[in-house]
Amino acid sequence: MSMKNAIKQNLIRYHFTTKKSCVEVVASDFSSTDELLNKVAELVASEQVIIVFDGSMYSDSTFVEVGEKIRLICGEYNSILLIKSRADIAYLLSADGVCLGRDDFSPLQAHEIVGEKFLIGQIGDDLDSSKYPLDFKISNGFLSSLVIDNKIPVRKL
């Protein structure tokens, strides 16, 4: 195992043992960006969480703008930020990782975009991870590390 892979696996172990829940934040569920940001700030201030942000309703520029604010909030409270479906946006934001679905980038394409330091995972059970191993999976209401045996409940904000 390379030094980079060992470091990444240690980071995954740390993140997936210190965070107690995973919360999906869907932009279209909020009446305004301010409401969304306030709810995220309240949440991460009260518990150690992994945030999965879905900004698909936004234009790319707004997605980046709002995502940057969420990244800053998450950073302040040592929470993890994963971007749903958009490896390119995850890279631009310096998010912690990306969650891929069936119609998104392949894990290999996501790896080429974001590099080795990002967490790459899937939503559901139908991605081909044979060319690039995944770090986590979200399925049946849980976020599961594929490095350690740990399940974190997933809920919507």
C-alpha cells in the first residue's frame, strides 16, 4: 500500500468513527439560500456530521457560491462536506469528497477530476468500482465506509 493510500485510509477511519450522522441537504427543499445556510450552521454547531450537499437546482456559479459558504461552515465545526453528483464542483470547492449516482461521473472519472485526497463514494448499489475503489456507499439509509466496518445513519435536513 502506498503512503498516500495509507494516509487516506487513516483519514477515512478518523472521519467515519468521529461523525455520528450523515445529513443530506437538498437546496430545493429550502425557500431561500439564507434559510439553507442557517439550517446547516445550526446543524453542524450542534453535532459532528457529514453533510451531503445537493445543489443541482442551482446554476453552476450559484452551486459553487453556496457550496463555498457551506464548506466554510463545515470547516469551522470540523464537519465533512460531500458534494452530490458533481466531482467538478467538489474539486472547485475543495470539499472532502463526492457522492456519485448511476447517471454521474464514473468513479474513475471522478478520481481523475478530484485526485487521491478526496473521498469518492456512491449512492445506491449500481456503480462499477472495479477500476477505482470507492471509499464509502450510501444505501438503505446508511453511509458505510468501505475501509472500516462502520455504518452512519443518513437523514434529510
